[in-house]
Amino acid sequence: MSNRKYREEELLDALVVDSEGHIAGRVGSFVVTPRTIIVKLYELEKKSRTEPDEEELVKRLMEVVPKKKGLLSKAPSLEDLYADVRKELGKEATEEVTLEDLVRYAEVKGVEVPQRVVEEGVKVERGEFPWGLVKKIGVSSIDKCLLLREPMGPEGKERKVQRRPPLYGTDALRGKLVIDSEGRIIGRADRFLLGIPPGILITKEVVERREVPDLDALERQLVPGRFKTRKDLYQTVAIFHGLSGQLRADDLKSRYLLGWAQSQGVDIPMIVEEEKTTEELVVDWTDIGKIDDVILLKKSLEELEGS
């Protein structure tokens, strides 16, 4: 095992895979005692729930917003909707309009609130094991993994140890995570390959993450926190940059909002963007150690790429 040391929080949510390629769960917490370290596991179970469909609700509410009077009156805008919501609910002009406000407004207007089904993962405890079972700590750009030195039976049951993996076709292999001998998740299996010996094609993945300004969050921070309306904000941005009124708000947002905010000392919210690149890697069947929930390799990525 590598001599690198990790903070406990760095290994939370790590995938835990036993020596047979069975996924035991993910790391939920660590319990450090005078004599040992216990790793507690969890698993995500999908649960369905219904919630208001905000996008569809806004569309329906736009149809009941009072239209402005006058020969040159335009169709109501989103800001008109929010203004009427505040008026109906007795909110201040600078207060944020939430989804709950939109639902209450719909009830006032007699508009049926559309619903959507949302699936979310709920953490369920899945047992524990001593830290001494950990053989490798693998961290890659895809995910982090604890590879165990022994099999862990489902819910405490003993698992059989296979000496060599049987042959599997493409349908059984495709999509399985592939983990090298250092415990690093390097990609997913793509297909079975014929040859002497046979092999598998792996889609090796590298995920690059970088922090970039979150313009949507910045806009929400400024309206209605600092400006009453979106129009007020972008009028100010346009004047600051010496621009005419021909640019749309979305253009001002994408090209000029950040520069104005930085000049005013506004705290810029950031978001992490991911960019994934892939590359094909052929692995001989003789270099496969185990196949179960995942595929465990006998060699490190560096050894495979150098062979």
C-alpha cells in the first residue's frame, strides 16, 4: 500500500470493492478506537417522490399574469410574473420569489400545479469492516476506491473464491467499472475481444475538474438582492461598459456581467465544471484477476499501457 496518508473526509463516499470484485458499498464514516479502525458502509437506494414541476408551472402562470394596459403593451415577462406574485402574497419588492411562493400564487389564481416524479438516492447502512482488510487505496479522476484483501459476503455471508475468471461476452461485460491492481478506477469495459489470448476493450476515462464563475448564481445573488429586476441589473452593466441598448440581457450576462461584478468587488460564486476525455485500452484476458460487480485487473494502468 502506498505511504500516502489521507484525511478521513477525503475517503468518505469511496467505493468499497472486495477481493472478488463485489461492491460492498460506500464509505459512510470511520470509527477510530484504541485498538482498531472500523469502516461503516452505506448503499444508495433509489426512492421516488413527486414535487411541483417549476418549469411547467411558470409556463401556466404566465398565462394568468395581468397584461399591462396600452396600445404598445407586450406579453408579460418573467419579471412581471414575479412582481404580481409579490403583490398577491404581500411580499416586499426586493424579496426572492421561491417555488413555494409560486405554488401559493397558483392556488390563489386557481391554476393546477403540475407535478413531476423525481428519483433520489437514500443512504441505507450496509454493515462495517475493520480497516485491516484494506489492501489498496485507489484515487483517480473518476472516483476513489478501497480495494479489500478478502471477500466480503453479502450481509455477512461467505463468498466463494474463484481462481480465474470465466469468459464473458460483450453483453455481460459492457459498462462494468474496471479497477487496476492499485485500486484505481480507470474506466469501463466496452466489449469482448477475440484473440490469442482473448481480451476486453476498455474505455479509459480521465475527468478534469475546474472552478469557473457561476453566472446563474451570480445573477440570483444580485436580483433581487441588489437590483429590483433583471432589467435594472443589465441596464447598469451596459452603462458601465459603454454599450448601447441593442444587446439582449443574455448577451450581457454571458459576456459582460462578470467583468462588471469584479469591478464592483462582488463576491463571485463558483461552480465546478467537468470535462471527460476517453481513450481505448486493450487488456488481455490473462491480465484480468476477477469479474463480478466490477472487473479487477492484475496489473497497474502504467504496466498495461507500457506492455
